[in-house]
Amino acid sequence: MTTLQRAEAAEHAMSQELDRIVVKSVLYTSGERDPTLPIERPPDQGKRFLMGPDPRLPRLPDKPTLFDFFRCRFGPSAHLLQSARLAQKSGASEKVVLACLVHDIAILGFIRSDHGYWAAQLLEPYVDPEVSWAIRYHQALRFFPDEAAGYRYPELYTRLFGEDYTPDPFIQDAYKYAREHKWYMTSRLITVNDLYAFDPTVQVQLEEFTDVVGRHFKQPKEGLGFDQSPSTHMWRTIIAPTKYL
């Protein structure tokens, strides 16, 4: 069996114990299977399909906050916490500290590809426009050094992508645009404080940023995912990622 087949077999065995049938969306498997082929539906065996929270995931409060998502949906966040602390220690503004804290939440809880754009869209209704803009364009700036600002091209990228890697044309265009923008340095400071190899011996607690988040993140009283903002559906998808429809 391939790795994917073993994972699917294990998940199938787990799903057999559920009261509802779980069906994956195309993005879960695209690239590992041809997304243009029909999706094989598991036999229902008299069960109904999952139309609510997945019981295999931690249950979020009825009115979830940003910190609730960090605790229940986002992957290990040491990288973000250490980046935010580094920005704080270097004397960066609270806007930059917040941006560093949340700049990679798309990777940790939603999707990896174009993560800067997805994170910006998730956050736009709740943060200052400068913060979401900076998060969006850090996606491009991280591929281009600015040694005057203290940013060198990461050695990690050379190892991961090769010495001959060239960013996509849309990334190059975004860099050129951002380089001339009034908020360029805000976005650049995300890359400056973006730790590409975090220190496992350094412990940073999420609660250290309670005041910063409280001052600069507009937490909706209804809870993230239920306030009818332009990105509320994205937060709901993170809450219930295996909901059938």
C-alpha cells in the first residue's frame, strides 16, 4: 500500500466508528489523485453524512475567538509566537507584532499555497488595513533580499527549492508593487522577524500577546465565523473542515 492508501485506510477505520460519514473535499487529495475523476462515495451503510462539527476535532466555543483558533485549530505555533516576540524585543510597533503573530495562520489552519493572500483575506475584517496588506505582501517580499532593512534571502529556501528557483511572475510583480508602497517597511518587518528555524528551547506563551491582540484585533461579539463578515465562511470552514455541504 502507498502512504496515501495507508492513511486513507486508517481514516476509513476511524470513520467507521463515527455516527456520520466523512467525505473529503477535492483540495484534500488533489495532486495525489486526479481531481477530474469522479469521487468515490463510501457506502452509507445506513449512516448519514456529516453536516456539523467533526467529532475527531476539539470542539470550539459557541463564540470562538482568535486565541480559540490558535488552541483548537492551528498547528504548532512556536514559529509565530517566537516571531512576534522577536518583533516585540526589537522595538517594532504593535501592528507589526500582531502581523508577525498571525502572518502564517493560513499555513497552520487552512491552506499552504498562497498563504499570505489567504491569511490577509481571513484577517481583513478584523485588523487595520496596514496589517492585512503587510501580511498579503510578505508572500512576495520573502523571496527578495533587502539587506539595508536586515533581510537576507533564507538559506532554507535554497535547500528547499534549489539555487535556480525563480519566483512566479505574479510574485515578482507583487514585489515590485510592494517595494514602492507606503506600507512596504511594515511588510518587510514581517520577513525580518520571520524565523526560518525557531529555537525549540525557547518557550513563548500565547497569553503574552493578549493586550496586543485586544488592542488591534476586532474580535466580533458573535464569534469568528458567525458575524457575517466577508471572510466569515473561511473561519467556518476551519471550524468544520469535513462538513459535507
